[in-house]
Amino acid sequence: SVKCTSNTCCTLAPLLRKIAAQKQQIEKSVQALKHQQAEFAAITQSMNEGLLVVDAAGKVLTINQSAQRILGIAASPDTPLPLLELSRNLVLEEAVKAATAGRRTEHVLALNGRQYRLLASPSGPAESVQGAVLLLMDDTENLQAEQTRREFSANVSHELKTPLTSISGYAEIIRDGLVQPQDIPAFAGKIYDESARLMALVNDIIKLSRLDERQAPAAREPVDLFHMAGQTAAALQTQADDKSIALAVTGAETTIPGVPAILSEVLFNLVDNAIRYTQPGGQVQVAVGREGPQAFIRVADTGIGIPPEHQPHIFERFYRVDKSHARESGGTGLGLSIVKRGALFHGGRVEASSQPGHGSTFTVWLPAGTDA
Ligand code: ADP
């Protein structure tokens, strides 16, 4: 055997042992990091939110599947590409610029008909920003609801002003003695009508706001829709008689778990519309029943109908097919929005079909529940 004559070997041995131990330690750490990375990838890949990490130069370091889908870009290759080369979205560009400059910003990104909230934060300490983290959340429903509320408030003010302007106008000319005494009852009648309109409007607005805020009592109780339809028809019988409209209710007892006040509004608005938009001598039929797990209320009329181009909009707030006719018909423009919200409140939906000149049919579908 060869005898070691050198001393070096003996001095090196502990060092080599130490290196070997360190190597093992490093391997362990690498293993742990790999594990963590896999965990991170598993979490981020399954996220619904889009997650993007870019470096200080704006190159994509990490992009999860959701972010790729939302932004419509492919997974980053091994060589990281600048995000702004992959997507030429101006909002995204602004967000990356701000974040890499150390500022935290929030944006709304509209893509493919959806709206996303984009949160962009700098990564690393403020004095030496290493890049940015971008989070994309689909917030379409919330943002749309916000938009609807804003538009609604603006429209409400406008709608309230119209009758108020008439009321104060008539009152003013009476006060100033500009109306002949014999004409005063007629003017008072106009004031009365406009006040009624205002009252109807305010009532509908309150109902809708309650439905929006879900302040309506949440406790459900058994409601027989057939019985309720009979009551609604009775309440509107005079209106039907005035126009010689034949109003009929068919069906059988159909009990569902519901909120009576809301369901009664749904029925009232549908039958009220059917009578209002049907010429004298026409027919309005209310049918109540059940189809499998669903109860239905169907209100069919032989009225003026709704032109196809208007049909997609009739459930919007304050939408009216014929704006000039709407005033004399006395509607608030909110009836069908109340019907729609009322159906949604109960987990149901409403359908409309119509043939201009022949009539319209509105069907509300409501979950019939188990106890019914
Ligand atoms: P309104 O108070 O004006 O009736 P609604 O929200 O109830 O408001 O209805 C919106 C619009 O839809 C109405 O202005 C009318 O043009 C149309 N509409 C609703 N129901 C009927 C119906 N049964 N027949 C024809 N048109 C209808």
C-alpha cells in the first residue's frame, strides 16, 4: 500500500468532510426550496385570480394559468420576456410602471367583456424595488352593480323632477291668479295626477332599493301562488273592466316558500302591465302551476306586444318602449325591474316572449321548494 507521506492530505481531510456535509446541507435546502416552489406553483396555478410577478425591468418571472387566460398570453418561456411585449394593454403598462417605481396602485381592466380589478404592488423594500406583483380579480358583477346603482341614482333624480316640475308649475299659475276659477278643478286634478305619479315612483324606488339591499324580510313562508294570483286579479278587476278586458286566472294550488310581499309585487306588476298594454276588448290570462321542481306564473295578454329590438331591454330600470305613451299609461318604468329582482330574490327568473300587435307572455319560474 502507498503510504501517505504528505501532510497536506491530513490537513485537507477535515475540510473535505466539512464540504461534504455542507453539500448535503445545500442539497437538503435545494430539495426544500423545490418543494416550496412546487407548493407555490400548485397554489398559484389553481387560483381563480391572475397572479403575475415581474422583475424591475418588467420581465415576467411568474405567471399563473389564470393570468395567462385573462390576458390572453402564453406561458413565459425559459427566457423571461418583458410583460409589455406580451400584452400591449395600456392599463397594465401603467400598473407595471407605477409598481416598479415603488407605488401601489389599483385599476380596472376591461377584457373580453369582463371587468377585472388589478392590484399592482412593488416587491422588495421601498428603497430598492425588485419588481412588481400584479393580482387580477374578476369583479364584473360587482362593478356592474356599482354602475347600475350610479345610473339608477342619476335617473331617479331625473324621473322625480318631471312630475315635480309640473306640480310646481300648475301651483304657481293658480297662485298667481292666472287660472279662471272654473278651470281650477281641472288644474287641481292635474296636480293630483302628477302627485299620484310621484307617489307611485317613490314607492317603486323604495321597493327596488329594498330588493337591491336585500333588506326585505328573508324569512320564507309557504305562499300559494294560485290564491295570490286570484287576489291580484281581484285588485285589478276594475282596471280590466274599465277597458272591457277579460281577465282570467287558471291553474291550481301552487305553494312555494317565499316572501308574500315580494311575490305579490311580481304578480301585480305583470298583470297591471298586461292590462295597461292591451287594447280595450282584449284578454289577459294568468296561469299558475308547477313543472317538475319549478313553479310558474304565466301572464299572457293579447295586447300591443313588444318589438323585438326592445325586448332585451324591457327589464332595465326606467326603460320604456314608447316614451311618450308611457306618461299617459301611468307606469313608472320600474315594474319589470321589480319583477326581475323579485324573481331573482327567490332564486328564480323571468322570461318574456312577444309578438308585436298580437300580445306578450311573461313567465316567472320559481323554485317550488321541497315542502310544497
Ligand atoms: P312601465 O311602468 O312603463 O310599464 P315596466 O318596467 O313595467 O315599466 O315595463 C317596461 C316597458 O316594457 C313598458 O314601458 C312597456 O313598453 C313594455 N311592456 C311591459 N309589459 C308589457 C306588456 N304586457 N305588453 C307590451 N309591452 C309591455
